[in-house]
Amino acid sequence: MKKDLAKVYDPKNVEDRIYREWLDKKYFHAGTRPRAKTYTIVIPPPNITGQLHMGHALDETLQDILVRWKRMQGYDTLWLPGTDHASIATEKKIVDALRDEGTSKEEIGREAFLERAWQWRAKYGGRIVEQLKKIGCSCDWDRERFTLDEGCSRAVREVFVNLYEKGLIYRGKRIVNWCPHCETTLSDAEVEYEEQDGNFWHIKYPYSDGSGYIEIATTRPETMLGDTAVAVHPEDERYKDAVGKTLILPIVGKEIPIIADTYVERDFGTGAVKITPAHDPNDFEVGQRHNLPVIDVMTDDGHMSANAGRFAGMDRYECRKAIVRELEEKGLLVSVEPMKHNVGTCYRCHTSIEPRISTQWFVRMAPLAGPAIDVVRDGKIKFIPDRFSKTYYNWMENIRDWCISRQLWWGHRIPAWYCADCGETIVSKDDPDCCPKCGSKNITRDPDTLDTWFSSALWPFSTMGWPDDAEDLKRFFPTDTLVTGYDIIFFWVARMIFSSVEHTGKIPFNTVLIHGLVRDAQGRKMSKSLGNGIDPLEIIDKFGADALRFTLATGNSPGNDMRFSDEKVEASRNFANKIWNAARFVLMNLDENEPAPHIPDEADLATPDKWILHKYNALVSEVTDALDRFELGMAVSRLYDFIWDVYCDWYIELCKTRLNAGGKAKETAKAVLVYVMSGMMKLLHPFMPFITEEIWQTLPHSGDSIMIADWPTAAEDDYAAETAEMEKIIEAIRAIRNRRAEMNVKPSRKTNVYVVSSSADTFAAGAEFFKKLASAEEVFAGEKLDVPEGCVSIVTPAASVYIPLSELVDFEAERARLNKELASDRKQYEGLTARLANENFTSRAPAQVVENERKKDKELEAKIAQLEAEISKLG
RNA sequence: GGGAGCAUAGCUCAGCUGGUUAGAGCGCUUGCCUUACAAGCAAGAGGUCACAGGUUCGAGCCCUGUUGUUCCCACCA
């Protein structure tokens, strides 16, 4: 047995070695307990472009805690890992690389481009996986998946074709969110709104007949090049006679009608709205109602198109300036009103979105949303905390059709072909070689790919072999817990739910554990642009993975953000070190060939043993209950308190005398120390896997790894009486220390201790503890006792304690102190007595509560009597 | 415009279904190198639980309102 452990715990000597052992022994592998119940988590697949950031670290830590805990409870546990192809982000990396090489994706062509992307994935896609391993993730790496691998791709195609055949996927011309930088559409969820300073330009639109003008206001003057009408409210008195007349569109010079539509708000702006059907969703609808022409004045990359006439080729913002300048020159600009407004931006590159007419593929959401709402409403899927179900309902109930086609190459290519001869659209699971309608070979495949989130939406079942009736799917699907941040509910969680319900007829998971964001020490979001991100790997390097995990688990309550700072990790590191040293202490008292952890014969147990076992049993149920409720932060802080305050600060100290004494007493103390320490390590293992394994392996143990050890179960004990006795002693020791500290008595100065108490036997039996922990020379205990003159008196509910320090006693101060304590106790006693006299309280409060109050009342009564006696002794 | 969260010690936060005198970490004060640990030990100071009402025998916790703050959704050009 290895006992010469270093004084300071060094994670670097431990973590990688232990992780490798776990891997070698295949402990992460699922499916090895065929008769056990399953517990399954699928990882939220990190992007292959990604570097592990603090958000991942939190997310993975929480998942690993759950998975390790369930594994120890005997479940056949699967944590399925994998990565996401992240179409936009990855494509951008490749495009950038090509640009640096002086070429472009168009130049090298689709096939070569995809080859590059796969190379890129091979090179960098594994990086994040290695980083997950550093934090100790117990994923089943044999089942690692990728959203663009063969199986996932087959599922995507199956789903697309099924939905198309059911009429739930359609192709249509709609206003979409267009990112001019990424040059693709985005779904509504992928647009982030930012408040920006802008202007409200008021412009004159003259009547064609020369009878004056209508004033309109716009925040995007460049779009006027695509105006095809001006709309007013049908009941607006001001424009009653204008409807039906025409205006001359300034700069363009073309005639446009004035139409009436209830969409217009009379009270806003001038009450007249320019209608640009190609660049605004509302205008598009107005245009549909009034059969207006649709003129797209922009290009894919945010420049003005040929439809913009002489402005063609100009950047959209340059064009805006040019238009305003020209309006001003022509005297058509009435005013410029500065205003803040929300501008939609691309969630990847934060370029302003251009609403734009386009023919795209959409998922019809209304029929999918209903059943997806029901499974949450019926309690089949639970959000933790529950308030996020409201967020979910709100989104699902108001959802619009989902634009799923992307003008990208890296992704799942849409399985649709168009026949050049008859115009047929062919959507098929297998690539067709001719048009099934007219037989023409002249068919071309849609060039677009699908939204990345379309494939992630299938993740819980596409990774397990669906649509086949695969073994894993049968055994591990539906999964159990999904752990993710609240920022991703719409993108992913909601879409997994409706996809799974639609395609498998089952819920994808029963519980969604939502966590918040990890912020910096000032509470700011960690971001690249702010440069305030903290690299988890650096933290691991500096403090160890266990310390990082402990910090993330401790600071976290479901759904809430947390602040991260080095100081917090330091505290966690110190805790790891504390455990390490406690283990060192236990180990240095052990002999060769100690038996495996066990509880000694009850007859041999000393009071502190029964006390710690009683508290340990309570701990086991508290920790397990907290985990059952997904209160991981609660569970881990209970462990922290027990290990540090109960086991280290008290139990170890209480054992020292017996350990020195040797013999049977030592054997018993050792056994209980080992038993409780081993149990604590098991309870802590999900949170701090490395150090607990290292210590568990060093302690006597049975089995090969703490990872597959049995999760402790709380034993029934009847040690309540001994526990109460021990607490009396501890209380008295604390009181003595307190008095000595107040009087500045050095620990090295020993004094006799006299304890007068009705529980004198308890204190007599605890004499060794007073000697060891309260600087006692000799301990005298009795129900009545001859106490020397000139003692300091210390009153606890259970005892009056006297220590002869006459020369140090300031009798005036002593009297004042006792009186102060008496006053405070009396006040409390009166409150209690009043409460107990209240019929309303005694009859309505639970019996247990009343009982506790009575007990407390009696204790206080006794203590007050003692204090009064002491005061009168002082004269 | 709609919805949600937060407000507890100097700082960061716990406080589980309402039940003694509200806790922790960090910081601060005092004393200790007590043969596991100075990344430690012992003791201590510090809070009218944002504010105002209400329900209750009892409220940090439940209800109503107010203030401050953060976030999400919607997007009147």
C-alpha cells in the first residue's frame, strides 16, 4: 500500500493516468449490464469548429455527474458523444482558408470544396473530443457520432422525404432572413436582434398630378428603389381622397399607386407607408393582397442589384447615403429623425440581416407544434426548472414555418431534383436517374443544403440507428436526461421534441435539465470580442479538472447564470487538497493488508463512531435525494460541509487519542475512518472523479474502480442518543474554546475543567476530548461538584463548565458578559414560552415542531437558572 | 408591447415542499507552525433577507402592489 503521498495534491500526476485506465478497462462502454435498467444521455454535440469553452465545461460536467452517479447506482449507462458539422461556421473557415490561398469555393467547385471540408474535419474535429476527455467525461467513445456521418445522414434524408410526402415540407417563395456576409438564408431563430442607432428619414413622395405630395418615413431609404406602392389606412381621413391616385417614386421616377390597407397604423409615423414587397415581410403580405409587383433590389452579398438601376453594384449602406444625398438635393427630404431601433443580425457573424424574397424550403410547423406542446403539458417531458416550459410553450404556440434550406455546400444536401423538361420536383430517398413523370434524364439536384439544426433535431435517435430497428435504439431510446443551456431551447430542444414525436412516436427524453450561462467575474457574458473568456483547459492546467468541475457544480442552481473567477477555483482546489490530506492521515495510521471497508462490531463502537455513522447515513440520503431532484449544487455543498466540517474538523480529531492508544480502540477507529472515508469518496466521485479514484484505490477497497463501485445506501441506525451526547460534548468544547479565545489564553496553557451537569457521565466519558481539543489538564464531571474559587464559568444548555483562570478573570467584565448572555437568553425564552402558551400554535403546528420548541424551552429554562446562579455567585 | 429571472453579510452566492436565534466561500479582526493539511487550525465581527401591504399560530420562502436590475420573445414602416 502506498502511503508516502505528497503533502500537496498534484492533479497532474493523477488525471491523465487515471483517465487512460478507465478507457483501457472500457468502463465508459454501455451495454455491459444487459439485465439492468438503462440511463441515457446524448451529448449536445459541440461544433467541430469549436474550442472547449466554459459553457461546454459546465454542460459536460453536469452530464458527467449524472452519468457517473447512475452508473454507480447500477444502471446500464450510456453517454453518447459526438460532434456537429456546424454548416455555417465550418463553411466560413474553409472559405477563409481558400481566400488566403487566392482561390474561392466557386473556383475549386463543390466536390473539391467538400473534400477540403472533410480534411478540415479530420484535422480539427477531434480536438474538442480530446478536450472533453481532459475534464473527465465518461462518454462511450465507441459510440461517437457526427451529424454528417452515414447514419445521421440517412436519418436526415428519411425525415426530409417523410415530411415532404406528408406535405409538411414545401418549397415556396417567401420573405426570408438573408445574411449578406454568409450569403445564405437563416431561420427566424438564427436572427439576433440588436438595438442600434438609426434614423427615421421623412421623404416627400409627390403626386403624379402635381397636386402636392405625401410624406412617408423610413429607416431603410435604399429599399425605396423596390417600392411598388404607398399604403394608407382605409379609414384615415387625411388620405381619404388620395387612395386610387398615384405617386411619382422619387429618384426612380416611376408611377406607383396609393392603396388602402388596414395593416397601416394611423398613429405611427405619417400614417403613410412605402410598400416594398421584396424586402419586408409585412409589405410582402400587403403586396400579395393588392397584386403588387415584387422587385428585389439587392444581390446575395448585400449590394444593389440590376433592379436598382444606376445604383446597381453599390454596397447597400453606400446606396443608402447616396439616396439620402440625392433626396436632399432634390428637396424631397423633409427631416431626419434620429431613433434607436432593433436590427436583426446573423447569429454567426452579426451582419445585419436583409429581409428578402426568395424561393426556399420550409417545414410547416403548425401540425408539428401541437403534439410537441402536448407531451410537455402532459408531463411526459419535464423542464427543470419548470419555468422553462412556459418559454417553450410561448415559442411553440407562436411558431412560424421553419426555413430549412441554406445556400451552403457543407451539410446535408437537399434530396430534391428538378426536371428541366416537365418542371417536376422529385424528392426521393434514393437518387433518381430520370424524371419519374416524363422520363427525362435532364434532371438537376437542388444545390442547397439543410439547416445544421435540422440534423441536430434528430440527434437522440439518428445516433442510435434510426430508421432501422437497431439494438441501441431499442435499448437506449428514448433517452433520459438532456442537459443544456437556456440559450439553446429554441434551436435544439424544441426541435428535438417535435421531430422525435413525429418520426418515432416517442419523446426523445423525459427530463430537460437547463443551466445558465457562465459569466466572468464581473458578470459579463464571456465573448471573443470582449476577450474575457476563460479557457477551461488553462484552469485545468492550473488547478486540476476536479477543482474546475467542483467549482462549476457548486456555483450552479438549475437555470441560473453563474459567475466564474479564479478565486472560486482556488477554493475548490483547496478542498481537493483538504481531502487529500485527510486521506493521508487515514493512510498513515493503516497497516499492511487492512481489511476492506466495513463497520466494526457495534459493541466496539465508541460514541464518536456512532455519531459520525449517524451523520454519514443522513448525508447519504441527503446527497442521493438532492441528485434525484437534479439539485446537483445542493448535493455537492452537503458533501463539502460534511467532509470538511464534520469528518476533518471533528471526527479525525476525535479519533486521534484512540489511534495513539493502539489495540482494539485503534482498530475500531481505523475501521470507521476508512469506512466513512470510502463512502465519502464514492458520494463525491461523480463531482470529483480523479482525486476520489486515486484515494479510493489507495485505501483498502474491494473492486477494481470507484467508477463501478456501488453507490452508498443509507443504513438504518439507532444512534440518535449517542449523537446527542456527542453534540453536548462538542458544544461544551466550543464554548470553552470561545471563552479562552476571548480571554487570550494560549492553547499551550492547560487547565483543569469542571463540568457540572445532569449528564455528568457523558462528559466524564468524553474527558479525552476535552484534553485533546479544549486544552484540559484533568476533567472533573459530576451532577454536583466542588468547584474551586475564582473560576470562569461557561454555561451551555447541557452543562455548567468551570475553568480555574482566576488571575485572568476580570470580575466586572465577567458579570457583564453573563448578564448580556442572560438577557439574550431570557428574551428568547420569553418568546418561546409565549408561543407555547398560544393555543393556536400548539393545536395547529405539527407535533414535531411543537415538541422541538418544548425541548428548547426546557433547555433554555435550565440555562437561565444556571446563569442566574453564576451571577449571584459573583455577588 | 408580451413574458421571465434576480434583489439575502464588504464581494460572490446557498437557503429543498413556510417551522428554533438566516448559512457558506472569499475578504476582514484576533490567536495558533496543535506530528493530515499555513491551499491549514481555533475564535470573532458583520444581515431591519429591496420597499409597502396581505394570508398564516408562524413568512427570506406564499399572495398583491411598488422600485431597481438582467434576460427572452414580438418588431409600428
